[in-house]
Amino acid sequence: MVAVGEALRSARKEKGYSFEYLEEATKIRAKYLEALENEEFDILPGPVYAKAFLRTYAKYLEINTEEIMEEYGQITQDNQPPVEEKKQADPEPVISGNKMWRYVAAGLAIVSLLAFNTFYNNSGQTKDNKPDLPKTAQDNLNSSAEKTPSQINVPTKPRTPQEMDGVRVVLKVTEKQSWMQVEADGNTVFSGLVGAGEMKDFKAQEKIFLHVGNAGVVEVNVNGKNLGRLGENGKVVRIPFNAGEDPKLTQG
């Protein structure tokens, strides 16, 4: 059986995703994504949220969701504390006569007061105490609540690159170094050398234009879509990426 944390971590590193990038793409906080990879499920808001986050994360990384969820269920079941046997309460002494009615009346009064106090406090606090749930995970929870377990479907994929707002370009230098200049909506936002293993993340509302040297050592991801290397080793490329368009490696 695949280990939950190791499977998530391997898939993320293979795709070259950072936690910051995945937080934006999945709408799940980076600290929760890191907790899933470390199998620190107690950091998450609760079991229901943990399942929703795990499904969304595994689906986005394109790994076997059912195996991940099955292994998660096994882990959480093994970690549950043993159920303690309830001790049989000692028989209460029998109270008779007027004393019994006095106790009953006093008990009812206390119960009524506690019920009123609880209702009054919860009516104004219930909404505020509920932790915020990212939109992607909330969709999974709503879908699960409306269907029986046999009817629950695998959550839908995140929005395609054409459906995302604006344009986002992530560049990764795999070896050596590369000089690059990046323009976002007509403004130069970066110009300089980037070393091996470094990543650069750029966003724009309408257009990002790349001017990159030594294109063979630079991999590009546009709106979550991996396009591979920008070109051949030692080559200089100039290429635009526009919002709302299917990203392709066509030099401009």
C-alpha cells in the first residue's frame, strides 16, 4: 500500500511545484499541504476537512486518489485511542416523599436555565467558530453531504488553464544558469541571471512576455500546465503567454 505522505511529496517534487504555488492553485493553505505530506493530520481543522483537503491535493497531483484515501483511513483507524469500558454507576439511594419532588423541581429549573444559556450563546457564535474552508475543498464537502457513500464521485479537476483569471508563469532552471527578462502587462518585472535549481513565479492580468537565454535548461509551467523546456541549449527565445489562451511554445 502506498504511503500517503511519501506519495504526495514525490508527486509534488516530480512536477516541480512549490507549496506557495499549490496554495494558490488548490486554495488550501500551504501549512495544511505540508501537514498532509508529513502525515500530521492532527494539525488540520478536523477529520472531515482532512479528507476533503487530501482528496483535492491528490487529485491535483494526478495520483491514485482511491489508494490515498484507503491508506488514510487505515492510518487514522490505527491511531484511534482504545475505547474505555464504562463503569457501571453505583445505584443511587432511593429518595421518597416531598424531598424527591423538591429535587425534581430544582433539577428541571437548572436544566431549563442551562438550555436557555447554551442556545443564547451558540446562536451568535456558531457561525464565527466554524473554520474557513477553501472553495475547492468546500465543493467536495457539499457534494459528499448531499450523496450517499455509494454515490460520491471523484472531485472534479481544478480549472483548466483557459479558465483561470489572468496568466501565471513559473520558470525553473534545471542546470547551469540562464539569463532572463520578464515583462508583465508591459512592465519589466525581472531581469537577471537565475541559477540551477531556482524557480521564478510571475503573474499578470493580460500578458507575460519572456526573453530567455540558454533556453534548454529552463522549464516552463503556464497556469498549471507543464510545457517542458523552452528550447535548445544555448538558444535565446522570446515568447509571449496571453490570458485566456491555451499556452503553447510558439516563439514571438
